[in-house]
Amino acid sequence: MEKVPILIVAIAISLCAFAFAAWLYAWVNKQPSSNKKIAKIGGYIRKGANTFLRKEYLVLAKFAGVAAILILVFLPKFIWEGNVLENVIMASAYIFGTVFSAIAGKVGIQIATIANVKTAEAAQRGIRPSFLCGFRGGAVMGMAVVGASLLGVTLIFWLIGESHALLGFSFGASSLALFAKAGGGIFTKTADISADLVGKVELGIPEDDPRNPAVIADNVGDNVGDVAGMGADLFDSHVASMAAALVMAINLDSKLGSNINVITVFIYAALGLLASIIGVSMARMGKSDQPTNALNASTYITTGVYVVLTALVTWIFKLQWQIWLAAIIGLFVGVIIGIASDYFTDDRRKPVHEVGKASESGPAFTILSGVSYGFLSTLPAMIGIALSALLAYVVTKPLGGTVLSTEYGMFGISMAAVGMLSIVGMIISNDAYGPIVDNARGLAEMGNLGDEVIEITDTLDSAGNTVKAVTKGFAIGAAGLTVIALLGAFISEVNIAIDTLGLSIEPFTGFDIMDPIVFFGLLVGASVPAVFSALLMLGVDRNAQRMVAEIHRQFKEIPGLLEGREDAVPDYDTCIAIATQGALKELIPAGLFAIVITLVVGFVGGIKAIGGFLTGNIVSGLLLALFMSNAGGLWDNSKKYVESGHHGGKGSNAHKAAVVGDTVGDPFKDTAGPSINTQITVVSLIASLLSTIFLTFSIF
């Protein structure tokens, strides 16, 4: 089977996704909106989000420029020792990846800041038109992001066709996503925490009351953190899963003298995007008027379509059924992880009710019960990731016989990651829906659209919180499989380097944790996610303290602001500026720490230490990411559960305790938690890119 026709098909499906995204954008944009107050507030949000994104991208452009120069000089070989063109290609692929990742974030901001206004006003016509506005707004980003990732990987492979360029492209996407997610997360949680603590806890005013100076910054943060940041994050995960699979597929095909494995990767990835297009187009609310059910049904439809399409293509083109099975295992485990996250975060389930009840006894019990359920929630997902990796390895291991068994087993794991991320177009659509309807809820309150409209947007927002927890769990699970696959790609790159350099070293098949050098790397790697998370959350803490002081100043110095006098206008811009400046200041240290510590371990202990480092980083990172994501979602929906009238309702002691729990959970679920999966991807890619250097230059 020739690979060129398959690449053309992948490009064609990418272009179809772009065309569908353009149609969805036009549909959302033409929905009626005539409320001048909402339009004005929506304009503030759009301006703030675009200003932050522009400033953030300027900072990241400087980082990317320095990184591109270093790549040009040192990778894949020192420029004075190797082929200059190879270094130029690597640096160009890196820049290409950063640009595509940046575009993913920009597309998300562009549509989300239009869809939030349309969704708020559509709620006046009922829950169904409002839901459709929010979902189709999110789907614009879903289609555009996955279309861009598939197109980018396909073009890089077609034009260059070697593993280093793919890893360079993936590293560009991952490094920008790491900083974009961190910066957006710090911004959004700075504003959210400050607005909640002063507004709800101290003053007892509603969540999106326009008197609160931080309320616009909070709505801006939803866009830069949960839309632009998550878009870049899932773009990076999708690219990394394909890159890891293709690195091993290229190596396997070179030994087999065929294109079968490379073709399989592109076919399955392209069909995943096609299934997402079909699933998004069929998304509707049923008679139950339950938005959560509609979102879940769309995911299940997409999953079913993907299973059928890939089975048909595997049968028609005589692909390997074991590889298909590995991909389907990954896909179904992703759905199971999502269901587990749903149980621990849905406001209709026992854990949320128990934390709401505990809030009657004060914030200490809110936090204690939330932490406990958060830790419990990690078990199903960790078992799921472990089982999917094990089963994918077992079913594909026999394909290569005695010579290629280990490589095919790792390739099977990488295809499980591709399978899990195959419906990422639908996952992003669901994820972006969350912040859009959250903003719509705020606009409905600030625009005085009435209690009935606010109740509709509250229902949509609650579904958004549940689905965000599910999609974050899905993204973390996919990142887990992806980085296990990247560990296989690292071993593959090391073995290629051993062969190329003619070193008298046995090929690597794994790492012995009883080796002191491996164990050294293991312990250091296990500590990185905790330190990385701490640096991000300390950034939120410092920034939020500055904003709380500013909110206090405004309520003290602006006469009539708290009373709601019409001539008393809060200074929204200063709060936005505090969030922006603090986020840009705090986003660099955490990301640089993760990158620098990887280099230090590599140069101290070489490839053995890096093997241990990656293993420790993966296990510790997955556990912390799942815990923080689920605990944060649990606290958020427990707060909303109390606000809906349970355990005393709004203004009660239980409500104030639940708000404190949500304040702790905010940087868990929206700053540190979802950034960890990007961090483990970045360090895994650095290890693969620098494998030759670590092999030849290390102290031990």
C-alpha cells in the first residue's frame, strides 16, 4: 500500500474540518444579539482576552526564538559536526510547531468571546438554542485544533519524513502549550479566587455582580485559561501521540521494508477527526433538557462511529487487527476514565453531595472531604491507564516475533494513545463549551436578563463543569499513554544513535530500577510534578493577594460602589492588568524548572538516569494531575450544589465553606493539574531530542 494517497486523504479530512469549523463559526456569529449592555461587557472580555494573549505571545516568542537558535546549533547534531540542513530543518519544525500551537489558542479566543454573548441571549429563547450556541462555539475550536494538528504532522512527515523533524514539531507545540497553559491558568485563577473571596465570602454579593472590580478579569480568565490554554494543551497531546507512534512506526517499517505501520497511524488519526465531525454535527439536546446527557451522547456517538470506520478500513486494506485492537482499547479506556471523573465531580452524584453536607461543619471539613474523594478518584483512572498500556502491549507483542517483539509492544501502546486521542475533536468541543457557558452565565447576570435566564445558564454551566472534569481526566489519561509511548520513542532514538555512532553498547530494551543511576533519576523525576505544581500555585497565591488588595481599595475609595450607585463604576482594567502582569511574570519559572532539571539529570546520569527520570515523572505526574483535576471539579460543583438551595443555600455558612473549598480547588483543576500532563510531555520530548547527546556526554 502506498503512503502518498493516505497522506492526501489525511490532508483532505483536515481541510474538511477547517471548512466545517468555518460553517460553525458563521452559524454562531449570525445568531441574534441585541442587548447593548451585554454587548458592551462582552467587548470588555474580548479586549482583555486578546490583550493578554498578545502580551503572552510576545513573551513566548522571545523564548521560542532562543530555543530555536539552540536547536539550530545543537540538534540533531552539533552544527559544526553534522549536516547543516538537518539542523535547519529541526529548528524550522520547532518554529512550525509553536506557530500552529499559538494559532490554536487564538482561534479559541476568537470564537469563545463571540459565542458567550450569543449563548447568553439565546437563553432568553430557551435552554436548547442556548446549548447549541455554546456547544457549536466550542466545536469551532475542536475542529480547527485537530485539523491543524493532523495537517501539521502530515505535512512535516510528507516533506521531511524523518523522526527528528516530527519530534521537533511536537516539541514546539508542547513547549508553547506548557507556558500558555501555565500563564492562562495563573491569570484565570488569580481573578476567580479574588472575585469569590471578596465578593461571596466577605461581602455576600452574587458571583458575577458587576460591582465587583474583578468580575470582568474572571470572565477574561475563563477564555485565556480554559479556552486558549486547553486548546494548546490538547493540540500538543494530539501531536505528541502521533509523533511518538510515527517515530516507532518509521523504525519498524525500515526493518520490515514496508509502509504498513506509518500508514496505519495516519489512517486511524484521520478517521478519528472524521468521526468527530460526524459526532459534532449530530449534537442535540433530547427531550430531557439535560445538557450533560447531550454532551455525553455526542461523545458516545463519536466513539461508535470511530470503532466502525476503523474496523471497516482495517478489513478492506488488510491492516493488522492487533493494532486496531490496541487503538480501540485506548479509546474505551479514555471513555471509562471520563465516566470515573464524572462520578466524582457530577452534582447529581454522592461525592458532591457528601462534600456539600460536610460544608455545614465549616471549610476545614469541606477541604478534608474533597481531598479524600480526590485521592479516591485517582484509582480507576490509574488502573485504566495501566491496563490499557498492558493490554495494548500484550496484543501487539506477537507481531514482531523474537526480533521486534519489544518494539511492536511499545508501538501498540503508542497506538492505544492515538486511539484514546482519536476523538479529541469532540473532547475539545466539550471542553471549550464549559468556559463559553460560564461566561454566558456571568453576562446574563450582569445584563439583568432575569432569574429564568440565569437559571438556564446555571444549568448549562453546571454541565460544563462536569464535562470539563471529564475532558481533563480524558486529557490526562491520554497524556499518560502518550508519554509511555514517548518513553518507547526515547529508547528507539537511543538505539538508533548507538547504531549510527557504532558504539559497542548493547541495544536498550528497558531500565533496571535497582541500578543506582536509574534510581537516582527515578527519585528526581518523581519530585518534579510536585515542585512544578507548587511554583504555579504560589504564582496564583501571590497574584491573587495583589488583586484582593486592589478590590478592597476600590470598594473603600470609590463612593457608592458597594451600594450599587449608577455613577459608581469599578476600575475593571486595573484588575485585568494585575492578572496579566502577574501571569506573565510567574509563567516562566515553572516551565524553565522542568526543562532545566531534565538537562541536569541527563548530563549527570546519562540515558539510564533519564530513563528513570521519565518513569518517575510519568507516575507521579499522572497521580497528581488526576487528583488535582478531580478534587477541583468536585469542590466547584459542591459549591454550585449548595448554591442551588441545598444545606442552607446562598449566603449560608455551608455556602461560605463551599466557596473556600472551591477557592482551594481552582488552582488545582485549572492551573497546576492540567499543566502537569503538558510538563511530562515536554520533558519526554526533550529526552528523545537529546538522546544522542546524553548518550555521549554525561558525568556517570
